[in-house]
Amino acid sequence: MEESFLNKSSENSVVEVDDNTVHELQVLAIDAQIFSLQYLCAVLHKCNYKVKTTTSAAEALEILRAKKYEFNIVLVDVDSANINGFKLLEIIGLEMYLPVIMVTGDGSLENIMKGLIYGAVDYIIKPVGVQEIKNTIWHSVTLNKMWDSEQSTDNEETSDHQNLKPLDHSNATITVEDDTDNIRLDDASSSCQKKKRLAWTPELDAKFVKAVQTLSKSSMVHPKRILKIMNEPELTRENIASHLQKYRISLKKRKAEMNQQGFKIKSVTRCSSTRRSNCRNGEAGDVNADRVAVPSFNPFHSFEDMNSIFLDPSRGGNTVMSQHRIPYVGLLDPEKPYQSVPYSCLDDPNFQTPDFRSFSYYNYCLGMNIQPHNLGSEPLSGTTSRSPYFHDMGSEPSTPSSTPFFPFSNEFFAPETDVAFQSPFAVASVPNLFPGSTGLTRNFGETELASNGTTKSREDTVSEMDDNQLSDHGLPGSLRILATYSSQQPEVSCMAESDLAHHAC
DNA sequence: GTCTTAATAT
DNA sequence: TATATTAAGA
């Protein structure tokens, strides 16, 4: 639909998000059922959001692909009996840098899980309430704030939809994998003589990025090689060169943003929690070096100046999660996309199935490195108690102490890791991150790491990266290390003895 | 000849 | 706005 019949919010849709920044939130709402959509739209208008609606998933994708920067958030109504809504969640989650909230009438754990696994950042159970929507959207948009900077900053009325082309519904189907159809003519219908104008679809771009990443390992990121790797007959070297230029500019921009944020990464290669259990967090000498030993995993203390913490389940990170009750939902094994992890490893008889909202929020805080609202020193735990944030739905959470910031560009990760990374849970499986990090390389080869039954030396998969390569990944040269946990063999530490001494308390 | 970058055209 | 083309220097 060109102009939603419901899109009549001409009054101010200005919402204070935080830190005195005024944001204009534009919401795209998708629901196959028109009355349900109408209701949802009404509620959204009550919240003073700008709303665009559609009943068609295919149209939603068209809109987003054409004008994704105009939207801050997407609400998708999913029907537990119908896979399309979930697919839509997935596609939007993977293709756009947009938070997607699932709206559902089915509040069962199974259904919620499904939505979250498909990429929803949060969920709302119908019937939806104004305050609930406000809270949920605040949370999600804040999480996604980094991308806001890419939007146009003028506060002009954005209700002009003149750029939306009439939609062709004849092929309005959702396809998850349309790798073959990713090159389109500028004007598809006419049998024109016009030159083909390449449309860089997300699929094509992903392929491009992957090629760049592959090549960057050997410092050979050049158009010709990219072209060869991509193996797309329709592409020309010029296409690639042009795209590469654009790609690098965007990386540069992002890098500048990172530098502005004073982004730092610390590294812990392998942390033996048993070895260090007598060292308490916060004590003098504990956090004093580039490489921080974490005696007892407590992200809010030991990593309080970090934005994100990554645990690599395939490297034993799940054991750490288990020991410290860190909720984890993600894809442990890419071969088994719906393997749902996590709580089986929590064998404490007192452990109860967690409340997903609370967990989502904890993970959000964990990922953003902000103190959970009003949470004080309450540890991450596997109890079902909700965080105060969700107890008090009547008021918005206070401004986080630090500006939420999503630290990594998606380009950095291979597509398969994106899947886990974009899950609503910030503790993600990201193997072989920052392969040039000194902390990792120094210890290579010392230990063979079992991963899903197979034994593999890290040396196999890790190579050095110089600053230029890091730069190709959107990382300033000085930023290169992350926290990687592995306690697969807790009694063995891969850190050099001198390091152990250094960190001994 | 190819690559990168900037500028400009479509 | 996104992509393509062109030009110039390395």
C-alpha cells in the first residue's frame, strides 16, 4: 500500500529516548490480519510513534529494502501456526540493521523461543498495552542506537512516501534463499536496452563482504580477486571496485565513530576460574593491566569498562556460562540451527527456567555493559525473579550510565557468526575473533581444543592480522583484543606462568 | 594494467 | 540515494 490508511499521525511523534536526545521514531508494523493491525497501529499512535503498516510480509520487505533507514524499529505479528512471520523476522534481522519485535498472541515459551531464535530482539504478547510497547521499544531502539547515526538527522516531516514504487504483487512471495536472483534490472518489466544497473542486495553484499574477509587474511583485498571469489558472472570488476569504495568509506566512518567512543577491548585468553577463585574482583591489582584475569566471572565488576563480553561455547564458554549462570541462547552448532542450548547445562536442582524478559534484559546490559537498572549488585542468576525494570512497567528506566553502544560492525563477522551475534542475547558464540590478538596468538599451539568432538589446533584457523587488515574489518589498529573465555579444561591454564604470577593475588 | 581516491554523472 | 563512470596519480 502506498500510504497506509492508518498513517495519519501528523502530530508530533517526538520521543525522548535518553540523554536529552530527541528521536523521532518511525515504526513499521506488519500483521496479516487487518483488524489486529489496526489495533496495533492505534496503540502505537498513542505512543506518539510514526507508524507505517502493511499486511503483507513481502511488501514489508520491499519497503524496508527501499527505505530501511527511515525506520527505527519493526513490529511483526507472528502466528505460531504460520512460519511466514518467523521467516520475516529472520530476514529483517539478517538483512537490515533494524531491531525487530515480535508481536504474538501465543505467549508459550516455545513460541517465544522460536521468535527469539529467529531474530526478534524482544516480544510483546497480545493484547498489547501502551506502556508495554513504550518500554519494549525504548529498550530495543536504545540497543540499536548505533545505527541511528546513519539516518538522516534532519527532523523534516518524513511522511512523504513518493519514493515508494508501486509494488508488483505477482511475485510477492517470501524467499529465504534467493541467491540466484540477486541481480536486478533497474526497470525490471521493460525489455529495455538500458544498461543493467546492479542492485547490491543484502545477499550479494554478504557474499562480497565474505570475499573481502577471506582476502583480507592475506592482504589481498582487490577488486579482481573479490570478483573471482564471488564468482558472479553478472558482476564486473568495475562493480566491485565501486562497491569496495563505498564499503571502505562506510568502514572508515564506523571506525571514526568507534574511536570517538573510546572503544577499548581487553583480552583474556583462557581463564581458569578454579585457579583464580581466591582472587576477588575489585581488589587492588585485579584490574590493572591490558589483560585482565577474571577470577570469578562477574561481568559487572571485572569488565565494567567493557562494552561486550564474548563467550565462545565451542571453546568451553558454555561451561563458564553454566558455572556462573549466564543465560545463553544462541547457535552452538551452525549445523544444528535450532539446537537450543542452554539451560540443560544448568544442573542445579534449584535452577528454574528463566524468565525470558529478565534474561533478555540482563543480556542486554551485559552486552551493552551498562548496569542493569536499579539492580545494584544483584548477580546474574538463574532465578526467575524479574529485574526491577520489568517490575516497574509504569516508568521508563533511568538513563544508562554509559551510552549503549553496539561495538562491532556486522561486516566484521562472517555471516554464519552473525546469526548468533544478532540473537537477542548478547553473549554470543563468536569463534576465532580478532585472530591477530596478541593474547590469543601467543598461546597458540599449546593446547589442542576439542570442539564438538573434533580436535583442532587453533593454529589452523587463526592468522595474524596487521593494522591494515584490521582496518579492513573496520577496526582501528589499536583495537584488537577481546575477552574470550574458555574453561573447558579448568585445571589447565594456557596463560604463561609469568602472566599467572602477574595476576596472582 | 590495476588499484585507490575523488569528483561527477545518471 | 545508490550506483556507475571518469580522471588522475601511485
